[in-house]
Amino acid sequence: MNQADSRPPLPDHLSTDARSPHHVAAVFEHDIGIRFNDKERTDVAEYCISEGWVKVPAGKTVDRKGQPMMIKLKGRVEAFYR
């Protein structure tokens, strides 16, 4: 079986946070990449291809529960397997 055949399709909306309803654990078993406005980003925590946004941490700031504060950036989003 080919490696490309064993990988699940990348969803339109994906989150790295396991508590999110948009988290798909099977996708994270493989190495994925996110290209935002033609630049590869390694700090993306969540993305939505159809709506055209990514969420990235806002520096070192954290909320009262210790989770990083996120900012939403709008633009062209592409997800791919490496």
C-alpha cells in the first residue's frame, strides 16, 4: 500500500488543540504543513481553508488558564502533507 493512500484527507477546518471539535488525531500521525499567503508557517494552531484564516499564538501572552492567546490572520490558506 502506498504511503499517500494510507493518509486521511486533510479537513477544511483543523485544530491542534485536542479539546477542539475540529481536532482529527489521524491527521496528526503524519507530518503536515500549512502555507499561508504563499509562505510556509510552522506556528499555526488552527486553520480554515474555505473561510481563509489561520490562528497563531500572539507572542508569549497566555490567558488565565495558561493557554496561549491566539490571533486570527486572514488570507489564502493551503494545507498539505510533507
